[in-house]
Amino acid sequence: MPTSKLLQTSCLALLLLGCSSYPPASSAESLKQVAALRTACAGKNLTQLEAIEQKALHARENGRLQPVEFQAMQSIWQKAREGNWQQAEADCLAYQKAQRR
């Protein structure tokens, strides 16, 4: 019986960990970039958004951003460019929350 309870608890923990649509960050660079991205989205600042994108491109090229981190940011940039600033900012927040352990 205790093994069954442990198995149920383990499955629930894995399920909850997998519920976030954003992966945990593997770099401090991604957290820095997403924080800046969230600020740009909150201010609806396209110039700042483009500058952050360029920094992220360089970080990816230099290996400071993992492909999965960069892809998550691309999704956010796309929403912001389409004028969906509020959803882009919400996605930044979701990405940041996914980093908490």
C-alpha cells in the first residue's frame, strides 16, 4: 500500500511539473532577456523590443541562450509585433514563473 501512495504522489508531481508551457531556464541570460522583454511589452515599446531581439540573437549565436529559450522568446516577440502586447507580457510572466522551483 505505501508503494502505491508513493507512486501516486510521484505521478502527480511529474504532472504538475509538466504543466508549464515554458521550460525551466538553463541560463541566467534567458532570465535577463525575458525580464527586459517584459519591460518592453509593458511599455509597448517596439524599439526596445527590437533591441532585445538583437541582443538575444547574439546571445544565441554565442551559446549563452539555449535554442528552447530563444524559441520561447520568439513566440513572445511575435505576439508583441502583432500588437498583442498584453498577452506578450503575460507570456513573459508565465516564463518567469516557470523558472521557480
